[in-house]
Amino acid sequence: MDGLLYSSSESGLEIWNPTTGTRLGALAGFRPTHHDLTRGELLELSAAGLRRLRTAAEA
């Protein structure tokens, strides 16, 4: 997932390939509020709890 572009909107998170300009997918309802660079994760904190999405490959 390294090198991808992530875009958050009202509908959720979209994942893009910036080289080709193609949309690779979407996560409906996931709107991250924090990017943890150390762990390579996008985080969403809401009333429902904490949701995490890994954005970087493990070393």
C-alpha cells in the first residue's frame, strides 16, 4: 500500500494510484481523523470506537 494516495470525503475513504490516476477502491463510512506515520496507519476515532487502516508495508 506504500505510495498510494488516500482521499477522505463525506462518503468515506478512497484509495488512488497517483501514477496511473486510477481509483483502486473505497471504504464506505471510514473517515480518518489521524495519520500515524510511525505505525503507517490511518485512524478514525468516533463514538463507535477506534478504527485503523494500515497504509504502509511492514518492515
